[in-house]
Amino acid sequence: MVETPDTKAKPDNPHPEDAGVSTHDLKAWFVREVLPLEASLMQFLRQSWRHGEEIADLRQDIYVRVYESASKRLPDDVKPFLFAIARNLIIDRLRHNRIVPIERVADLETIDVASDEPGPDRSAIARDELRRLRLALDELPPRCREAVILKRVEKLTRPEIALRMGISESTVKRHLEDAAHLLADMLYGERPEAGSRK
């Protein structure tokens, strides 16, 4: 039999992948599958994000990303999909908002110091040490630098750092140890030869 436009078989899938998901199906899926996970999502956000006043906005941004991503193709397993988007958004926000307070401290003239402040020579030495520390931090490998800043500046624990960086606690420990050795070499010892580490 010759196929004519009238006799062509209809596709089994009413929503081919390149056409996306219908708005009606997407809304129904979102209400049925995503919204019931809100309590778990909020608990995750409260544990992962230090700025409590931003959690509601963060949740909404996650929902927008979930909705936009699912409009192309509905995920097979919703919970890992939702939490992967939440984790990635937190990482994006941390990278975007990353402020290193040591930058501000480096300009000691702007700090309001009590009358028993050290003399000009000690201030100059302190400024020089902070400048050297900032330069040494800038020379660290990016992941080591990020781990040090999260640990020493933001005062996070290893599990919190692992969550924010998306790595294991043992990798966080290795990054912190590597950074300590490199900083010690840069600040107090001889510069390591290229390709060699103690």
C-alpha cells in the first residue's frame, strides 16, 4: 500500500522532544510532582544558604529554572532533578556574590581604629603583610583559594564547604592542606620550583 497524506501513520508521541511540553501538561506536572517536594527543598535551602531572608526568592528562582528546563522535556526522576537545580543555583549565586573581605581590610586607613593604634611603622608592616597575603591567595589554584576563603573568611565547616563546592569532604581537606603548604612556601619559605611540591 502506498502512503498518502491521509493514510500516513500518526506518531505515538504527541509531544516530540523538539516540540517541548505543552503548557497544560507542564503546569499539571509541576503541581503534581514539584510542589509536594517544597518542604524538603526549603529544609535544604535553610541548611545550605546562610541568608535566611533570601530563601523565598531563592526558592522562586529554583522553580523558574525547573519550569523552564522541564518545558523542553519532563525529567524522569523529579527529586534529583529539583535538587540538582537548587544546588547549581546556590553555587552560581555564591560565585556571583563572592566577596573577599580581605580586599577591604587591605586598606587599613579606612578602618576606624581606637587611640591605641600601632605606630606608623607597624601599620606599614601590617599593610605589607596583608598585601603579600592577598597576592599569595591570588596565586593559589582556584579550587584551593575557594576552599581557604570559605574556611577562613566565611568560617564554614568542611561539610558546608563540600556542599557549596560540590565536592567530597576529603577533597576539601586536600585543598585546604595544599593551600596551607603553598601559602607557607610563598609567605615564609623559598618559592617551590615549577612542578615540584613538598
